[in-house]
Amino acid sequence: MLMEHTCTNFGMDKQKFPGDSVVTGQGQVNGRNIFLFSQDFTVFGGSLSSVHAQKICKVMDKAMVMGAPVIGLNDSGGARIQEGVDSLGGYGEIFYRNVMASGVLPQISLIMGPCAGGAVYSPAMTDFTFMVKDTSYLFITGPEVVKAVTNEDLSQEELGGAKAHMTISGVAHNAFENDVEALLQLRYFLGFLPLSNKEPAPIRVCHDPSDREVPSLDTIVPLDSTAAYDMLEVIYNLVDDREFFEIQPKFASNIIIGFSRMNGQTVGFVANQPKVAAGCLDINASVKAARFVRFCDAFNIPLIILVDVPGFLPGKGQEHGGIIRHGAKLLYAFAEATVPKITIITRKAYGGAYDVMSSKHLQGDLNYSWPTGEIAVMGSRGAVAILYRGKEDVEKYEAEYIEKFRSPFPAAVRGFIDEVIQPSTTRKRICYDLALLSSKQRKNPTKKHGNIPL
């Protein structure tokens, strides 16, 4: 707390403050250790000096030794110009530690003011980045530089506000109304996470019966296979006490990711959302889900996958944007994950998207389907148009195709589905299976690391 910057350039030797522009230390949240740094915008705009960087690096090094999460409260104008390359070197030291801690400790960034330049890259490498609406901003270069270079006239909010990063860029994982709510939600969020990759996630005493049946799930899927329903309602009905912390709720909303508990145990949910783009997988949805799956796998958090996917989103924009490469990220993430994986097909599971969503072929541990499940290469109309092109009585052929494939039983006969279950029994099944899979010990082949299609 008594450290001071060592810069003597531009009269800086006459402007010294104890602690410089960052507060660092350790404490506890709900009785569990954390390490934390909080940048102070009132001192040189929270800019990063070599001493500022040393303090953050010390906290991160201690966290690695102790095995506890690192939380950064970010409010920084970037590198301290007066220090030149010393401040840039300080950023490099922090970035290196971000990478070394990745997959070892949970790293969380809470953006509580404007962050620019090098100040945005450390949050970008942490596991979760939360923002505060109307007061926090993230951008590489500020509005003035953008205007000078591109002649675009943008406000801070338009360029890098919470709305932009929540809905367009996907940089932010959630945004809160004010600083107080952000800090309270961060405390709540930490309760889902383990202290490190060597520790289990905390188990909370559960008063919601693990064998509770949910009759409403028997009728939640509409009879019309093209009608939408809300997959979030399925999740709320399955989890303990209807508690679900959704990640990136406004970005790529055609897929849902987030944390909850089943019989007191932390689980990660990945679920298609039929209400948005019919639940199709696209570029953003694939990347969003892939990173979440890899986080859960790194920290031994079981995955529950709810599938209602008619395929990958078609179109020139998606193909030219690299849907093949980006879709492969989710495929890779599920195949690589060794944590318990329980998949429930609620309705459609078509084409390659069936494979991608943690199918049995990607080493899914338990794969179930509701009676409403439809597992096929494609929908009946498209399939019949290819199989019986130019023929009459298309309706007859379509009815035959529906009778053959609009059912989970052909997949169950081949062992690709472990069982067709009554929707109302889904919670009971998941809780039982999680207990069964708690001793799972599958390991991937030894290697330095794989080459995920980034």
C-alpha cells in the first residue's frame, strides 16, 4: 500500500501517491479466499505504471500459489504515457500471467469505468468480463482517435459501452445497473465457481427435492414442430429453486449458456433457444458456447445440454463469415471436454448440428431424448424435395419420411440415445446421473495442447 511510482519524467517526481493508482490485496467472499486488484481512476486516471503492474503481478502470483480466484476491478485510461516502454512492459507481464492462470484459476474482470488501450486486453483474456451500464466503457482507441482516423463521430457509449459489448461484440458477459448491483452480483456469481482447477465447485445444501417431477414439461413442447417455446422455462423448471445465472443473455440469444445447481451441485447449461432464429447454430452462437464449454471443462463443472436445433444457419453471410471454422470450435470443445456430459434432446436434432451438440459420438456420457425428439439429416420437407425431386404425391412421401424419422426411436435402436424419457422425470434423471458420474475418470491423449480451429 506504500509503493510509489519511480518515474521522474515530465515532473512526475513531484507527483507521488502512496499505493500509486491501484489497490491490491486478498480477502474472503462468503468465507472463501480471493485475490483482488482495484484500479483507482482518481490517481493519474488509473493509468498503468511499472509499479502499478508489479502490484497486480504480485497478487496474481500469490493467487497461483494459493489456488484462489483473481478479480480485477478495472478503471484505467491505459498505459502511463510518461513512463513510455516501462508501462508497456508492465502490461506484458500482466498478460503473461493472465495466460498462465487461464484454466488454473477463475479470472473475473469487472469494468467500473472507461478502459482504453492496453487496459482492455487483460479483461479480454480473463474468463468473464462484467460491465456497469452507462458508466463503464471498453475500447482500443477512444472516440477522438476514431474521429481523427476514420472521421466517424461516436460517443463513448456507442463505441464501447455495455450495450455495444453485450449485444454486438460479445466482449461483455453481463452488465448491471450500477456499481453496487455489480459488486453484489459478482459475490453471488463467485458462489458457483471452484477456487481453482484442483478444487470442486462448492456444494450448497439443497432443499429442492432431487427426485421432484415437473409435470409442466410434459406439455411445454408444442405439437406443431415449427412453433417456438422458451427453453429458459425448461431450465428454470429443472434447476434448484429456479436459480439460473445466465451468461451473455443478449449476445447470440439463439443459444443459452449459464450456471445453476442440480441437487446443490454447480452445473453449466448449454441449450438451444427455439424462440430466437429457431435455435439454429450460427457463428456467434458457436463461439459463445464453445468458450463456455471449455471453461466448464477446465474447472470440472458438469455440463447439461438441452438440444432443439434444426441445423446451422444457412446463408452467404454465414458461409463467408466462416461458419465452418467457427462451428468447428463448438464441435471441438464438446469432443475435448472430459467432464460429465448429459444431453437431452427436447425436439429437433438435425444434420451436423445433432453431432455438434454433445452427441454420443463426441463421448457424451448419457444421451436422452424426450418422446418429441426428431433426429434426422434434415427436416421432412427438404429431405423429400431431394429424395423425390420431380415426382408427384409429394405429400405421401413426406408423410412416410415423418413416420420414419420424426421420432427418437431409430437413434435409440442404434444406441445413439440411451433412453427415451418422460419430460417430467428429467430433473430426477439428471440428479441421479450426476451422482453416478461423480467418479468419472476419462482422460484425453497426452499432448502439449490441441489446435482448436481459432
